[in-house]
Amino acid sequence: GWACPLAAGPGARPGGRVGLGGGWGLAAPGGRAWGGGGGGGPGAAAGPAAGAGARAHACTLESIWRASGCGVRALRCLARADAFAGMGIPRQQALWQVRALRGLAEPVLDHAAGQGATLFDLAPQPLPAVNPLRAVLADHAGTGLSLRAHPVSFVRDGLARRGAVECARMAAFRRATVGGLVTCRQRPSTASGILFVTLEDETGVANLIVRPRTYARFRAVARHASALVAEGRVEHRSGVTHLIVRRLVDLGPDLARAAEGDAVGRRLRDFR
């Protein structure tokens, strides 16, 4: 469906379902043509048509395209988000198949399809395996999240060699180094030049306070990096734990190397 409803997770833990309106890059008409009014995304119980038989038949993007009435652009957005993995079509294969759909809106091809012909009967080519971190980064680029793993987990060994601890353990130290993705940056005009940053790793979040002198020294990294390593003093105040930052390092190059060259694409929430 289009909405993103709350749902019970494993062990009665709260969870949620990412509907087609939750960052897939779809315009509402195309998304609703796919999802209808029910709950769940394209990898859930609903597909181009209801029922296991329909899902079994929709084994290529061409058959999904013909059955669902979705445009090629909508299918491309869903393919980028790996929405067809539950139907046995991995992201790479889905994107490859979508490329062939641009010229299919021809009556002669529709007639051929009615006789059972398909473009993908012609010597399908195996595609190379995807680096695991690249798959995670592609999930983040498509929907802003991934169910596979957290990107920082792929560089955890390198962070450990720098003396970094997980965000969830930062409160146990007087001084600490943490690394993670930047999820939020704020530099309000009433804060006397202080920058507030929220980092996220595979264990939780860390709140950073970057004072003006440190900000000036590491300005480019503080303002623009999508992932950071921060070193400083741990402070507890009013039940909240902060890291008073002394040094910042861009973690992006480490993630890019682990992803064999892919840059970190992250939807940041920057407030001024």
C-alpha cells in the first residue's frame, strides 16, 4: 500500500511497514496503481495482482509491467529500492530488465507477448555478485534504510584499530572515540556557534557537541561529511550523554573503500 503503518514486530516489539509512499521515489498515481489500498509494500503480500498464483506468474519485470499497469519510471524506482527481491528478482537483475521495457509499448509486441513470447527468453546473461556494503548503500539510496546490515558494521574492525567504541557503549567512558553515519546536524542561531550532530552506528546513536573553535578547525568535515569519526570527552548532563568533540575525521573514504568505490549516499537532516 501507499501508507507506512505501524505493525507488531517479532516478540511483540513495535515495528513498521514501509509503504510505497515511504521514500521509494514514486509519484502517488504510479504507487497506488501498484499497491492499491492495502498494507505493505511490493515485497509484502500484495503485488501486481493478489494471490500466490499471480506472484508466481510475475517472474520478470516485463510480466509485472503488463499485469500492474505501472509505468517504466515507477518500476525503475522500485527496482532501485530492491522491491522485487521477494519475487526472486534481485536489484541488479530488476534494473537490467527495466532497461528493456522502454520500447515494449508496441501493438506487435503486445500480440507476441499474448503468444507467450518475452524479450528475456533470449539468452539471459548472469550478472556479477554485488559487494555486500554496496547492496546496503543501494538500499539507503533507494529508501533511506536497509534491513541487511548497518553500513558502519562493515568498517567496525578499522574503527576498532582507531580505538573507537560503539555508540551504545560511549556512556561508559570518560573519553571516547566513536564513528557513524550523520543523521542530523543542527547549528541554531541561539547556540553561540555550537554545532550539534547525531551519529548512528549499528548499536545506536551518539550526540556530539562541536564547539566553535573545533568547528573552525574541522569546518569542511563538520559541515559536509556523511559519516564521521569523532574523538572527545564524554559529558553527562540532565540524563543525556554527549561527546564534547576535540577532533573530527571523515569516515566516508573508509566506507567507499569497503564498498569498492561507491560513495556513501545518505539523506541527512541539516538544520540551521
